[in-house]
Amino acid sequence: MKAIEIIQKELKLVDFPIPEPGPGEVLIKVKATAINRADLMQKNGLYPPPPGASQIMGLECSGVIEKIGSNVSLRREGEEVCALLSGGGYAEYVTCPEEQVIPVPKGLDWISSASIPEVYATCWLNLFMEANLKAGEKVVFHAGASGIGTAGIQLCSNFGCESFVTAGSQEKIDFCTNLGASGGSIRGGKIFDDIDEWSPDGVNIILDPVGGKYLEDNLKVLALEGRLVIIGLMGGAKADLNLGHLMIKRQKIIGSTIRARSIAAKGFVMKELENKVWPLFDKGHLKPIIHAVFDLEETEKAHQLIEENKNIGKVVLKVG
Amino acid sequence: MKAIEIIQKELKLVDFPIPEPGPGEVLIKVKATAINRADLMQKNGLYPPPPGASQIMGLECSGVIEKIGSNVSLRREGEEVCALLSGGGYAEYVTCPEEQVIPVPKGLDWISSASIPEVYATCWLNLFMEANLKAGEKVVFHAGASGIGTAGIQLCSNFGCESFVTAGSQEKIDFCTNLGASGGSIRGGKIFDDIDEWSPDGVNIILDPVGGKYLEDNLKVLALEGRLVIIGLMGGAKADLNLGHLMIKRQKIIGSTIRARSIAAKGFVMKELENKVWPLFDKGHLKPIIHAVFDLEETEKAHQLIEENKNIGKVVLKVG
């Protein structure tokens, strides 16, 4: 099969053997895959795949189940599915534990179906499971026009919550408010003053891919019993923390990644998506936000687009 | 009525009017009250009572309900009760929302009953509700011989968890291990190396009254998906935080206090204690740990004992 290999930080389409599904795994003939920031880090040697994962990049895909391994009970050959992968998506075939695979939402094409597993799993896990988001609460998404941001805004609207974004341009802010965000602020300006003005009593949850640079200000605009979920370190890892503020405000700082979690944990999230989120795609209440589609051999170009922060929503790779 | 007043940082027994129970409140004739570190801070002007709370110190008591206010439905006159107070316990009478009052455990005397509300509410709230402690997990208590530590050790044993303590002397460590802790380490020594040796895969929860000074080491000995609950700042509020570590380990830092929480929140904790913890006192599976008992007029002496870190468990004040 054809797949993308990282050769001295360059991306080449080369031949690989088709992988064999092990016990509890399925083999998926990939129709489309999508790009995540973790892939860019992996390309640059900064994010080695977890033990046992494919060396090939790609954390999500859509496709058809071509073959099932032994002890597979949830899935069957021929099913049209989405998958949350621990790697291997930039390829014509990929294997994956059956728990991480669910049917595609009704009426969504391969491109759309490939764009949703990672961002919706990340948002569901962090907003609803880790941070225990409840109807009526207020959420801030830094990098609001990202795949995660655009998924998060829509989840908030659908579950009775308000959201506010920070992003790199007015165009991105406008896109987010059209999508359902109550407001936004341009990075480089007084974003925390604007958050404070949007919600003078503080916000309940912040989903933050920035980290160190924002920590102190994030905690300041967080409400009593607010939750700050750190999902990235684009602004560095080191920060000064005032535990007195954290205690008096009864706040939580939650560190979170999804990739290295157990199969059972990922399976639980996917089951939640199937039951609670996929029906919202079926009804048209949620829509995939796709910035651009490239062929697999154009992966380098697709990465560059994300590297330059030009995208609103996801960048997808069409396979085969 | 007689009550303790702070007059220029000295404690005097003086006359106060008996308070009137408002709507939803009960008036308790206090039989005993107990000392908490927050009282020492309040005495020194470092911990002003929350809005609406009594200016008199004292966060817990045992006693008899003397009178009920309007709209009281859960409690009745003459009941023998324990209460979690937002202040006012160092007195012959105190008023309190009925939600924060539950019957004394069977067979416990007034002294014992006064020693348990605050430490068991704190442990239940932070271990089970905030940090979601589950059977089989491992917990570290810094200041393990304190009221909170000695309550926490016993809760761990009763709910299928192991615990490890740090404390100021071998005598305190021995007391804790006799009470059910699996091990301990003397403060000033290599406590974090000892924790690491006790649980090489990390510990699941740390209940920490120290704060800044311990933060980095606490996170190092915390397991994957571990929870650090900050309940005090005896080692300062400021700390350096490495968010990369927090993310990779998927850890949580939780700031927590109980005093300023809503009546409903405190009521929920007390209901949990009544249903899940008080029966363990009834059966003799839990025992109050009382270091010393003083008369109300000796409050100054009682405070000094705690200030000097000499106590193992609670220091109680007998009233009337």
C-alpha cells in the first residue's frame, strides 16, 4: 500500500506492507484522513508515537472495514466507519482496536467523516468528561477557529452553553461568531480584558492549547469553581502559579491529552460520540468545518497551510 | 451568653447576646466545639470570616437544638446534633442553616461529636467529591497526624484505599501507621523519595495543606491521572509549574476550601457524611482522634498547642 513516510523531516509517499489486524482489531481501507497539530510535531521529531502505535502519522480516518481480526465483536466487514487512531492514518490501510471505530454519521461523505473524530473526541473528553461542562455555563476557546475550536463552539450551542473565542484575525472571529460563538477577540490585542467584559463574573471553562504564556491570565478570568483544561503548549510549558488564587476560587487546572490514553478510555469517548454527538450530525445540527482538501501525495502542502495558521477548521487528505 | 472574642489578637471570654435563628436556621446550645487551623489564621487577622458569617471563631460543634427558625423542615427542637459552621462555635449558643446540621453518631459523646464535622467534611469533599477517590487507589496525606490526616487515613482504610503520611516526628508517623497508614516519612527528611519508594508507579491523590513549597515534588510523585488537592498554604502560595508534565501525566491540580461554599454545597457534604460515614462511627470502624480537651476559657492555651504542632488529631473545647 501507499503511505506517507517521514524521511529527514520531509514527507514522501512510499510503499508499505498492508498491516494485519491483530486480536480485537479491524483493518480499514482508508477513504480520507485529516491533519492534526500533533502530526506536525511528530514530523519534527517532537512527539514520538506512543509504544505500539504505527510510525506512520495520522490520528483519524474514514473508510470501509476490509477485514476483522480475531475476537472482534462490535464491528463487521464492509461497515462504513470513522476511527480515532493512535497513528497510521496517512495510508491506504490502517489497523485499529474495534473500540475506537464507530459508523459514519448518516449523510456525511468520506471527507466530512474523516474530519470529525479527533476534534469531537477531544472536545467531548475535555469539556464534558474532564471539566464536567453543564448547560448554562460559559466556555472560552483559545485558537477558536481551529478544528477543535469550531467543534467546541458547535457543541456548546447544542448543549445550552455560550462560548467566546480568541483567534488570529477578524475573519476567523467572524467565522466563529457566525458558527455560534457569542463573541471573540483578536490575539495580540487585549484578549483577557475582552473575556472579562464578555463575562464579568468569570468563565466556567477554558480549553487552552497555549499553556504557559496564558496561565496566569486564564486563571484570573476563570470563575469560582472554574476549570482550565490545558491541551497544548504553543505558548510554552513553564509558568508561575499562585496557589492562593486557585484555592480561594476553588479552581482546577487539568492537563489532558487523548492520544496516549488506553483503548478502553478512547472506546468510552467514541461510544459517547456515537450516542450523543453523531445524532446531531444526522439531524444537521452540527456540521464539519473543512478548510481544504488535498490528495495524500500533497501532505507536505497541507501541513504547511496549518503551520502558517491559515486554516479555519480542518484540513483533510483524500486517500486513493 | 459567654463566647470567645478576639481583642487585639488575644482571646477573651465575654458576654454576647444569644443569636436568633433566621429562616431555615436552627439555634444550637453548644456542648463542645473544636479548633481548626483556620481559627488561628482568623485570630491573626489573616482569614476574615466570609460575608454573613459570625465574627466569633469556631467552625464546628456538637450540641442540642434549642430552637428552630421559620421554614425549618429537616431538624426539630431537642435533637442531639453535630454541625459544620461558617463561624460562631466558640460560644454557648450558635445559629446555623439546618442543612449543615446532622444527628450525632450513635454512642459518641459530646467531645467526640464536636471533633468530627470539619475534618470528615473536608476529607469527604476533597477525596471523594473533588478528587473522585476510588477503591484500590493510593493517597498521600501531608501533615498526616493532623485532624484531617487522621480522619483521611481511616476513611482510606474503610473504603479500600492505601495511605502514606508525612509528619513532623516518628511518634506521629507511628500513630498514623497504627491507625491504618501503610507507611510514613518524617518532614525534613527525603519525604518524596520515600513516597516514590512506597509507590513506584506514583500515587493517585495527594491531600496537601503545604502548597507552593511542595508543588513540583508533589506532581513528580503523582501517578498518571493523579489528583493533587491543595487545601492549605503552610508552605507558601507561589510555585513554578511545568504544564508539560501536567499534560503528559494527565494530572489535575485542584484548589479547595470548604468554608466559603454555599449552604447547599455544605448540606450535600453533610448528607453524604450522615449516609456513608456516620454509620461507620456507629459500628466502631471509625474513631475520633482527640489530642486534648480544654474548657472554653482556656482557648488561648488550646490554640498554642496547635500553633506548636504538638497535637495528634483534634483539640476540643468543652462548653458550659
